[in-house]
Amino acid sequence: MSNQTDRESRQDDLVPAQSSHRAEAASTGGSLRGRVAAIEQTWLILGIVVALLLVLTVAGTGVLNPANLANIGRSTGPLLILGAGAALVILGRGIDLSAAAVAAVAAQLFVWLVSVQGYNEVQALLMCLAASVVLGLINGVVIVWGQVPALIVTLATWQLYIGLFRLFVSKETNATLPRDSTIVDWMGSGKLLGVPGTLLIAAVVVAMLSFLLRRTSMGWFYRAVGDNIVTAQLTGIPERGLRLGSYVVSSILAGLTGIVLLGVAGSYTTAYGSSEAILFDAITIAIIGGFSLAGGRGSIRGVVVAAVLIAVVQNGMTLLNFTVVATTLTKSLILLAAIALDAWLHPESEETVRAGDL
């Protein structure tokens, strides 16, 4: 009887943490910010996607050609997988800048294991995912138990992981998918019933994360941690384990993204993994998808439509012959605008600021 009372008390204590954002929205409901925040973000992003497709069609780019739509679908998969991992960490008021490095390490490690060490694809895939778990654990332990800001830790491990791989495993900067590859080749360029393999893999990832966040107590507890970590600690939520787990999952998804991209392009370079491009994509997708940097807010559904938007933007810039500099500038401005809009729509409360920052 006492245990049941204790559980009910803890659940009651969770109410302020989970509802603080809703109270904030209600307090600004009559303002312009409140009205904009009340718009369903998923439909807003879909509207932008449709408008963008219309503009590209009028411009005569052939964006709606079946072959080009297949390319958009193929590129959406990796973006969605990596964006989902970034969103999960951001939901808990964290950030993982090392995802780009983990993706590069996983892709190049797979090629090295198969081509140099002679492992089969299944063995190599399992070892790459295991390596991703280890890298995620390193991030999580230092951040959670060492109490070092996630921004600093993952910025350091971003370069550390690439450097260690090149120092102890392979000095090659370019990794080419073996010609006899079947599994990874299908993951990147194969289809099932006309649906690109990248999208099918992303769909499985999205379904699992959505179930975890919406249908399990662990998911609700994790949201509470992101909303206000102090309140979560006082109610007995195992916030350290949950935050550690988020970095491990993010790392696994980053490793999976690297493998999928290896299958898409047929090769992978360390330079690409250590650049800002893939990281920009992941964080932009998470923020556009509705995951606030203030933590505790967001849905996987928003990440899905945001990934489609970024894929269409990238495809459109390619069709319009944007230069590399122009493409980078455009994506940087999109990320900056998304962060600024998030800060305007979801200002941090004083209580949340005291709970800690990235």
C-alpha cells in the first residue's frame, strides 16, 4: 500500500515538469508568438514542401520526374535516421556533435573489416554497431557522470574519434564499398516493392523511436528529464541512465547512417564525416521538426517531414546548379533561422535555465 502511495506521489510530482511548456504556451496564447506556436508544425512544414516543389516545377527543373523523386526518397532515409538520433538527444536537453564522426568511423570500419580483415558483411555490420555503442557510451559517461557540458564533450570527440581511427586502424581517408557487397549495397541502393531500402530502414527506426517516446513510461520519464532535470531527480526518475541511453542510441543511429550512406554512394571519406555538412543536416532536421533546444518537446512525426523538406531543398539546389559555397550558405541560413524561430517560440523559463544548459 505504501509503495503504491509513493508511486502516485511521484506521478503527481511529474505534472509540473511535463506541463510547464503547456502553461508557457497558454500564457502567450493571445500574442503573435502564441498564435504561431499553436499552428501544427507538421502541416506547416508539409505546406512549405509543397510550395517548394511547385516553385521548382515552374522553374523547369524536372523535380517531379519519377527518377528524381526516387532520388529524393533515397536521400531522405539517411537524413531521417541521423536526424532522429539528433532529435532524441536534444529532447533530453543535450546535443551530439560527434554523430558525424561516428558515421564516418562506422562506414570506414566496415570497409576495413570486410576488405582487409576478411570478415563477412553480417559480422562487420555487428562489429560496426558495437563500436558505435562504445563511442556513445564514452560520450554519455563523460557528460552524465563527469558533468561536462555536452557541447564541449561531443565537439572534442568529433575530432578525437576520427583521429584515433586513422591512427590505430586505417590511415586511408577514402573507403570504397567492396564490389561483392550485397547487404550494404541493398541498404543504400536497393528497393522492396518499389520503395528505396533507405526509406524502409528509416521507417523501422522511426517506428521504434515513436513507440518508445509515446507508448512507454521510459519515454515519458525522458521527456520529463528534458523539461526539467531537477524536478525529474526529485521525483526519483533515473535521469542519468536515461541520458546515457540517449547518447548510445544517437551513436548507434549515426553508425547506421554511415553504413547506409556507404551503400548509397559506394564510398565514404573521413573528410565528409568530419565536415559540418552532415551535422548541419541532422540538427536542422531536429529543430525544424519541432524539437526545442530547451528540451522536453518534440515528436518524431515532425522529424519525418523535416527530413523530407531538407531532402527536397538539397535536391532543388542540385537541380539549380548551386555551387558548394552557395549550398553550404543556404543550409547554414536555414539552420540559423530554425534556431532563432525555436528561441522565439519557446523561450526558456527561469526554472528551466537554472536546471542547466547544453
